[in-house]
Amino acid sequence: MTGVVVVGAQWGDEGKGKVVDWLSHRADVIVRFQGGHNAGHTLVVGDHVYKLSLLPSGVVRGKPSIIGSGVVIDPWALIEEIARLHGQGIVVTSDTLKIADNACLILPLHRDLDAGRELQAGAGRIGTTRRGIGPAYEDRVGRRAIRIADLADPDALDIKIERLLSHHNALRRGLDLPEVNARDLRANLLAIAPRILPFATPVWAALADYRKQNAHILFEGAQGALLDIDHGTYPFVTSSNTHAGQAATGSGCGPGAIDYVLGIAKAYTTRVGEGPFPTELHDQTGRHLGEKGREFGTVTGRARRCGWFDAVAVRQTALTNGMNGLVLTKLDVLDGLQRLDICVGYRLGDRVLDHFPAGLNDQANVAPIYETIPGWTESTQGARSWAQLPAQAIKYIRRIEELVGCPAAMLSTSPQREDVILVQNPFER
């Protein structure tokens, strides 16, 4: 049995979808362990493009796929995503998809609260997707969330709704939002229940069976490590733990199920939304990276901010995740640039830092210390071996390995699934 966790090593959008898809062909089961439908994975399979938010990438390959209890689920968004895939010829059934019966739900009232807070925050907004992810996690830890299992028990649902609305209607009054009617919410939940409950099961037990069968398990993370609620650029983070350790908790497997942690990073850096970004470029080079890299969010469509590779931040995420290997994606976007900068440290006042500080103002005020190396003029697009890479591109990769302290396990040179240079297959060590 091998358990491989795939996590983003930056601020998300690193190309995890393609890597997970490549690995899912070699895995027996794929598990999504945190986040909600604010995540976005794009899979390119031949001429077909699949955009997933909640569903694990394995569903496209017909592999058994699991959504763990660490995920918060908007049932209406999930059914819509399943229907969209069906329109592309991918049929999702209870045999191919299992959802943790103890997973918490995202409700319309969570979306209302998310949007209302962002609108009133003004300059203090944190750039959420306004899909209700944060408020749903708040209810989860506040012990007032409605879980999937509650949909099968109308009597328990009444009690849960009463407790939930005693909290939310007070908040809504403060935000000048109309109160939620308990009867209407109950009716909406019972209407969606028959479409969700067939997928519900104790997934921890299913995963225990897979482990007994010595199965290869692929744990699929969402967002990126720098958006982790504990270790990210707080408060400009997501509402869950995006780190590798969450794979154990968010699936119910326990830490013994994790054998290999694979971090995904772009050959440069991007970020969506608000928050500190030391290597951000506001010049023609930044615009070039955004245009050539087609840097727009899969879920939101928002343009991504672009900048040079930040080795300090990725080294930090490599350490906090216990990464065994690194995947560099979008190397081809750097083709043709005469010079490349890599951030090797930060300057904060008269101090030099080798890590991303935790303080809000410190994060906003650090200035990157760059090391410059020559670029390359040859194309790396579609390369599938080291021999097809320009010598200077190889030097760039090797320098990143040294600075991050983690070896490259794979390189991605285009959106196509097979355009990779494999150094180490995590399932075949």
C-alpha cells in the first residue's frame, strides 16, 4: 500500500489537476480531503477539457473517488457539477463516488453571509470567492453545522436547523439581510436529500478496506499551502488546512496512511485575490507571464497576479508539509525570457529574513532579494525528457531544487496529460 498526498506549494492554481490526473491513472482510489467548491482543477484529456470544483479528479478516469469529511459540501453545486460532467460523457454513480456521511454542508445562508461580510469589509476584505466556504467551516467548529447524515433523519434535522438559525438570523439582522425561514430551509434540504444520500457512506471504513487490500491511495488537496489557515498568509487564507497532514484527518485514515508528499509549484508564482505577494510584478514581464500562462482562475475567472519564483516561500511549504518531491509546472511559460529572477531571501527594514514572517504588516512590507540567472530562447513546450530541455532550463530547475531543499520528481511542460518529464513516480519508489 502506498499513500501519496498532492498539495499545492504556493497560493493555489499550480496545476494540481493535471498532476493528480496523471497519478490517478496509477492509483486505485482518489480522495479529496479539504476545501469546498472554491477549488478548481482543470483536466485536459485529448481534446476534452474538464473543470472540477468538488469532485475528485479520479471521476474523469472512472476510478473510485472519495470526498472526505474534511470537505464542506454545497449539495446543489455538487449535483450541478455531476450533471455538467454527464453532459461531457462522464457518468458519476454511487459505485464511483463516495461521500463522507459526516461531511458538513454549505447552505445558501452561508453564501449570503460570505458576500455580506466582504461587501461591508471595504479595504479589509480578504478576497473570498463568496461561495460560503468560510461560514460553513465556522459552523462546523461551532458545532451547529448540518451534516449529510442529517438529511436522512428529518426529526434530527429540525433540531439542527433551529440551532443553526438561532445563530445565523441574529447575524443576518446585523447585516440587514432577511431572516431565513426554517420551514423553507427544511423543505429545500429534504428535496435535495434523495440526490445526495445515495453517495453517502462512512468513508473512513471504505478507506480502511482499501488499505487492507494494499491499494495505492491518492490524496488530492485543494488550494495551496500558502493559503493554509494556520501556515498561510493569514488572514488572506482559505478556511481549512491545506497542508499534507490534513489528508489524514480529512479522510479518516490516520497519519500512517501517508507515505509520500508531492508538492506542486509553478516555475514562477501566481496569486488570486488579496494578500501579500513579495515577488509580484506590475510591469511588462508580469503581464507577459499572465498572458502566456493564461492566468485566470478556474472557478472565479479572476485574473491571477504574477511574479517571479519565490524560493523562500516554497522552501517553507516544503518543510511544513514534509515534502518528498516537487513538481514544477508551466516551465514553458518562461521560454524566451532573457533573464530570470529567483527570490532567495526577504529584506524587512534593516533585517534579512530566510522565511515568510507571520505578522500582517511584516508580510506586507518584506521586499524580495533576488538572484538573477540567464533565461533560454529554445522551446520547452511538450518536452518529455531531460535531453529535450535547454541547458539553461536545466540549470534553473537545479537551482530551484537547491534553494527549496526538495528534489524535482516531475516537470510539466504543457497542459496535456502526457507532456511530463518523470524523475520519480511516487507510487513506484
